[in-house]
Amino acid sequence: MNLIEQDRAKHPITAAAGPYGHPIHPLLVTVPIGAWVSSFIFDIISHNAGEEDVFAKGAYWLIAIGVIGALVAAIFGLLDLFAIPRRTRAFKVGLTHMTLNLIVVALFVVNFAIRHSEIKDTNVDSVDALPMIMSVVALVILSASGWLGGKLVYRHGVRVADEATQLEGFVQDRR
């Protein structure tokens, strides 16, 4: 990637993606990540708590919140992806990041559907093994995707202010 292409990847293609140096996508991804990690913690607690159904239902709703949050974050992620020039290493990393995230969302949608029939039952017990395994697999894939997202930012500088702008933060106060 040459300097012109790199500079292009630092700027938003639309103001909706967030201002220069302040993309919205990284802020929004905290919602699904937090919801899905919390749902797995609730799954574990459902096996050890006195009120298994409360934690099983909580995990179910946290998965729903995560899916909705992921879809919103994906819109802004796409806007950031469109700023990256095609046929570059950064674009390939971005496509892989997006693909892994879509797999994670699909796993959690299936996970939600599996739990749905159990939640209708008023005597819900602790979460079964299959949904828990699906959550673990999805969270592992999500971790790999997050690593790639970090690579886009910290290695390739996607949507990060250029070094001249960053230097403003290191000017020493003369007072």
C-alpha cells in the first residue's frame, strides 16, 4: 500500500462512520462482545446457582442483545472497510475480519434459536452442553477476529489519524 492509499484508509468515506481519527465501529463492538462474554458467564453460573432458570434466560437475552449490537456495529465496520483500497493486504485482512464476524453472528443466531424452545418451557434448567459449546467456539472465533481488527488499526493504521496529527498529543506544555 502506498502512502496515498494508506491516507485514504485513515479517512472516513462518510461522516456517518465517525470523524477523522474517531471511528464509531470500535466503540460499537463493545456491545456484542460484552453481551456474548456475559452470556457465557451466565451459562456457567446457571450450572452452579440456585436459580438456574434466571441465568439461562439472562444468557438467552444477552445473546439477542449481542446479535442486534453486532448488526449495528457491522454497518459501521462496512463503512470503514469501504475506505480501504481494494487489492491491498489491509483490505484482505478486513475481509477476513468481516467473514469471521459473520460466522460468529451466525453461530449466535443458531445458538439463540436452540435456546428459544427451551426458554418457552417455564421450568428451564441450566444451559445444555450444545449451546455452551457453540458459545465457546463463537468466542474463540471472535477473539481471532478481534486480533485481526487490532491488526487493521495498529499495524495498517486504518481509520487512525496520521503521525503528524498524533504528534499534537506529545507536544510538551511550556507552563
